[in-house]
Amino acid sequence: MTEQEKTIRTTCPYCGVGCGVLATRHPDGTVTVAGDPKHPSNFGRLCSKGSALGETLSLDDRLLYPEIDGERANWNDALDLVARNFQDAIREHGPDSVAFYVSGQILTEDYYVANKLMKGFIGSANIDTNSRLCMASSVAGHRRAFGSDTVPGTYEDLELADLVVLVGSNLAWCHPVLFQRLEAAKAANPALRVVVVDPRKTATCAIADLHLQLKPDTDVALFNGLLAFLAEASVVNDSYVNHFTQGLEKAVEAAGPCEIGQIAEKTGLSRQDIALFYKMFARTEKTVTVYSQGVNQSVVGTDKVNSIVNTHLATGRIGKPGMGPFSVTGQPNAMGGREVGGLANMLAGHMALENAEHRGIVQDFWQSPVVADRSGLKAVELFKAVREGRIKALWIMATSPVDSLPDADGVAEALEACPFVVVSEVTRAADTVPYANVLLPAAAWGEKDGTVTNSERRISRQRAFLELPGEVRPDWWHLSEVARRMGFAGAFSYEGAAAIFREHAELSGYRNEGSRDFDIGAYRDVTDAAFDALEPFQWPQPAGALPTDTRFFAGGGFYTESGKGQFVPVVFKAPRQTERRYPFSLNTGRIRDQWHTMTRTGKTPRLTAHFAEPFAELNPIDAEKLGIDPADLVTVKSPYGAVVVRALLTDRVAPGEVFVPMHWTDQLASKARIDAVMAPETDPHSGQPGSKFTPVAVAKAKMAWFGFAVLRQRPEKIAADYWALAPVPGGYRLEFAAKADADFAEIAAALTSSSNETTDISDGAAGWRRLAEWRDDVLQAAFFFSASPVEVSRQWACGLLGEGPVSPQERARVLAGRVPADRPDPGALVCSCFQIGCNQIAEAARCGATSVSAIGETLKAGTNCGSCRSEIQTLLDEIAKDSLDDADIAQAS
């Protein structure tokens, strides 16, 4: 390493795994990112997104200075205006007329200051977070069962277990490094079994010994049946239950008898598979149940959580090595937000808003004029209040609710009507930006300094390795400066993140003495230097205790009033039925290489190549009935909104179901904000939206023409009814289509420079035309138009932008769409790290590379981040099946 190079240990900003990364800044300004082998969450592993972090750090779309009503402003004017508008609203309409909507993307220190200002000094609990959308049901379920929002286990438990049950968790794509740890554990322990409970056949199923493809929102029926089975088969741990829990009898009574036939009817599973799962669970002491958004994102999400927890309390399989229910969070600091009371119904330090003693502790510690004494508005109801005019001033930080909340068009209308909106953002390319009266430029991942907490309660340092550009400032500074202007200077005189962390740590231990689960009082006096050098650690770490990894509840010690764990009686409620007008159930979620609204991952071609445009997974049986062919465009519609996306026909979804990813916004597609379609229905206990089930209609979107293009420059405007744009090496790729006939030459000219030289060919009878634009014999753009979805190799076409000068004689090859013999079509991308496509893997398999490891040795695919290994296995399984089918046909003939 040269003197100019410096490597900083920091933390990945994506999912809740909380991987440690090494960020190295080079003399030319580039940054490379590698996994930190010393970090106990990932031990050097990274997924495809983490591996590509260095490619996402451009300043091209950054907000670099404050703005008022779209005009550049100075910090004093912007902050004065924010403080004045909030004060005016509070004076005229009361403290509940203002609100903060924050994010699991901000650091714990940012979260702490926001919560302190709103709940302790403004006096309202109207601060909620986009974490409400991912793990609020887990919080509610934990508090009902444990008396606290405590995750009992650790990641190590996945490696120590003999049975891992993954419920509503596509671990392979959504928490890839945990999946890699599980994959390695399964290879090392042949006795380890994996059960996947999910309505979709996800990439995670590649590791499953049993896939329970149940109907959406029927998890409670499955786990109630399991509880009844455990009771009837006398598998209950009587010693644990009698000493440490309460309420088993009522929970078993609510569950009803274990009648396999009825459970099969409710869930859509076979009797044999249900019985096998129940026997596996009953016979395996070391069992971990990992659950995620498929459980949480439901109108019965809290009941799902408690139905799972009940089975672990009944067997005493909790808090011991290789045992326990385990909620894996979606965002990098969802847990940190929970620790400081970032949700509208919580207080800092895992204290309860409804608990008068806890409110007194917090107010006494903060020396605040007031502490909110009732729950604030949760995310969905908060924006309903904005729409109804009850919220007069709103501050949004590090999230885009017009994309991520259900009934997203209604959210946009709410922001349009809100008298005063503040947006703290990193990028100008966010759909929330146009609604801001004041824009405040916030620090991005590489510039942030503070802490985050991952899904196993491990607190890690987020360290800056880039200077703050322009006039950018961190979120905690934005909040503190506004607090000072509102008259609270003494309580918000922080000089840096270390000072906030010290206060946060001190509050966690204040009048605690073991009465609360969250306690990091050991760090209340941490110096700035020690904070800079802070190693990852798990809580609790009370003052005077030695650092240690900790599990909870193996010997009781619950935080309920009685000190005992509570069985929660849960009654199965049949999910809302689809109807004639909306006969499909819509499921949403993530894809492997993208994160949230793609403001970061959407910048790098390596990550957009896997799926470059929005799509809907549709079962081929349904597609045939609807007259939908592969690659057709389809409309997915509910009473709340509609999207137009590409049809992907696959048996990954069952008939009657459709899956659409959550990532696309108006920045990269014409009409693909899937949360505009989602119903704003929420869980009554947690307030979390049911993002996994909305009745929808699906229909073929009729288009007059379709187009595909590669362009060196990003077009300013795209005149089409459908379009999706993605970066590729050297430029962009564009899919587009329209309902009315058009002049293709005019369309091409509008998307490129008029000074280019143009060549084109067409076939009127076949209904296609192709144009290419050149400058100094170098391709500037290529357009492929057709009356039906364009058939051309996308990987090959995107590679044309990387070619040098092309002679006039060779230009016909480009327009003909012919792939050169010496550069065969790699096919759809599978491995992002090495840009290996499905055709290359299929060819290697035909040549004898019939295992994932053999593909890795031959092509390197799957040997870097490993995120594609399950996809490679699925592809190999399909190839093997096709080979057997071909052999059967040959034998029969």
C-alpha cells in the first residue's frame, strides 16, 4: 500500500447482517471495498452489493448545498426557516401537528438526536421510520412474549443448529452473507437440515431439504398446528415451561387440535409435508427458526411472530447454542433505531412509551420540559394525517415514502398538500425531492461517522473514509442546529458522534440495574479516541461488566411484569380472499443485486445487469389463460394504482399469485412503483403494512411497437408509454414501448445527438426497423424496433458500446443483430462479479462441470461474493432435469 492509500474499517450500508468492510481510497480517488476478515458478522465475506460498493460513490447526482423552494440557500437561512415553521405549527396547532419520518439508513446517533428532539422537547411521539415497514411486527411480537424487543440468539446459532427453519425469508438474496454461513455449515455438518417456508420457490430453496410452499398469510395455521402437535406428542419441555413461562394452556387451546387434514386445507400444503416438518421439528433439539419480511410484512404479522415464538417457548429451545427464534432485519440500522426509540410507540433505551416509570427515567435523564405520553402516528397513519391536513410540518430523512409506502400515489398527494416539507437527502435523484420546501444535503455512506446495530445485537462503527463534499453535513448536525434554533441549545450542544454515543450509552444504563434488556453503560465514558477505535460488540454490556457475546432467556429472565415468558394465544384468521375483479394475490420483495430504491445500487452496471428492468413473475398456467407470452408487457392493477412491467413466466410463483420487485422508481422506469399498487392495510398490533398480499388484476398491456436501445448518453426525455433505463459499461440500455404508431427515426433522433451519422435497415413485412448512429466510426447508439417484444441478445448489444471504430462495411452486422462466432452470447447474467451468463454455465455443464464448485473452477462464477451460488445450483438442476427428459424421449422413440 502506498502512502497515499489508506484503508478504513467500516460497515456495509445495506441489509441487517451488518458486514464489516475494508474501504481503501486510492491516489486517483477511486475506492475499492473488501470484506473485513476480522469482523465477527461476516469474517471477510461480502455479497454482490457489498462487493460493488466502491462503484456507487459518484457525486454526479449529489445534493451539495441547502435549497429553499428549489433555489440554492445558505445553511443559516435554511435552518432558520425549518425551525420557524416547526415552531409556528406547534404554537398554532400543538406539538402533534409536526412529524419526523426517518430511516434505518441513518446512524444510531442521528436516530438518537431525532427521537430526543421530537419526544423530549417538542413533546410529541410523531416520529416514525421506514423500519416500520420491515420489522415492526417482530418488535410487537417480542414485546408480547418477552416483555422487551429482544432478539434472543446470535448468527452462530445458524452454524450450531441441526435444523434451520427459514420462514418468509429469501436468505440467499436478502441476507446473502448469512446464507453463505448457513451453506458452509450445511457442508460441514451433513446432519443439518434446512426447511424453507415460503409461497415462492426462491433462490434459498436450492439449499432446502424441504420446501413448504404454503398459501400467502397462512403461517399461523402451520405453526399453530405445530404447537398442537408438540403438545399432543408430549414434546413440550415441562421443566422450562413450568419454571420460566406462563400461558401454554391458553395458547394450545387457541391453536386447536392438530388435525393435519384441516391444516393442509388452510395452508395448501400436502399432509405428508406437514407431518414431515412437524416430526423434524419435534425430534431436533437444536432448532433455529429464522424469519423475515414474509412474516413481518403482513396484516397478521405479529400473530405470525408469536405463533413461531410459542413453539420455541414450548420446547425450551431459546437462548441456547443452536436454538431459538431469530428475526433478521432488513436495513443496516433498523436495530439501532429500535434501541433509541425510533418508532412512534417506543422510548429510547428500549423503554416503553406507555410506562410512566420509563417516561420519568427518560425525562429526568434528558432534563427535558416534557416527554410524549402516548404513541405517535405510525407510518401509514402518519401520511394519512398529512393528507388530511392534520400534519402542518413534516421532516423526511434518508427515505422515499412516495416509493416505499403502500398506496404510494396517495402519499405523493399528501406531500403535495402538506404546508411545509423538509427533506434531508444524499441524492437529487429521489422521488421525494420535488415535494420539499427545504432540501438539506446529508452525508452519504462513505462520509458518515457513528454506529449501527445488526440483527444479532452487534454494534459496529461506521467510519468515514471520504471528506464531506460541498456544504454537506451529517443528519445529527441538521437536527441539533434546528433544536438550538427552537430554544433547546443546552441539550443539543454535541460536537460529534462520539458525544452522542456516550449520552446514548449512559441513558441505557441509567436507573437500569438489570431491569431492562438494552444496556451499554460500559461505554458511557468512552473517549473520542476509544470511540474511533471501537471494536464490534454485542449488547448487553452494562457498566463494570467484561465484553462478552450474550444470548437471552435460556434460564428465563424475561422482562415481563411476572419475569416469565408469555405464550400468546393466537387464532388463525383466513387471509382476505381475492375477488373477481382482482383475482391475483400480489407479493413484493427484493432481488439479489438491488437495494431499496436503487439510488446507490442502480449506479453500477455490474448490479443492474442481473435484472435491468422491472418485471412480474407470473405462473405459465395463468399466463396462458390471459394470453400473455414471455417478455410481454403486463399491467398489474389494484384499486390504489397500477404498474406496467415485463412478464417473467416462471413456476417460482404458484398459480393465482404474482411477484413484483420493490426497487424501481420514477428515476429509472416509467410506471413501476409497485407500492402504488399495494393496499394501505396494516397489522392492528404493529402498524406494519401487509406488503406481501394485495388482490390485483393482471392483463397484457397492448403496445403498437417495442424498442430496445443502447446509448452512450443518458436521454433527457423518453417519449414512450413504457420505458426502463439502466446503466451499462460505456452508457445506458433502454427498453421502451408505446401504444400508438410512431416514426422510429424521429424517436431515435430525439434520444441522441443530431450530429451523428445514421444507418438503418428495415423489413416492413416483418414489422421491424433498426437504426445505428455513429461518430468517427464509433457507435453512439443502436435502436431495435419491432411490432412485438424485441428479440436480440441484450448482453451482446450492450457490449457494442465497448467496441472501437467500426468500418462502414461492418456496420450491417450491428444492425442485423448477429453475434460474432468468436464472441458467443453469454445469456442472461447469473454471476455479477465475473459477468458470467446462463449460456456460459449451460455450456460448461454440458462439458462436465455439473456442480457449483466445478462451475467455479471452470468459469470462476460463484467464487467471489458467492451470492449467485444458489442460482447456479438451480440452473444446474434445470439442465440436469432437461437432460433426463431428453434421454427419456430418446429411449421412448
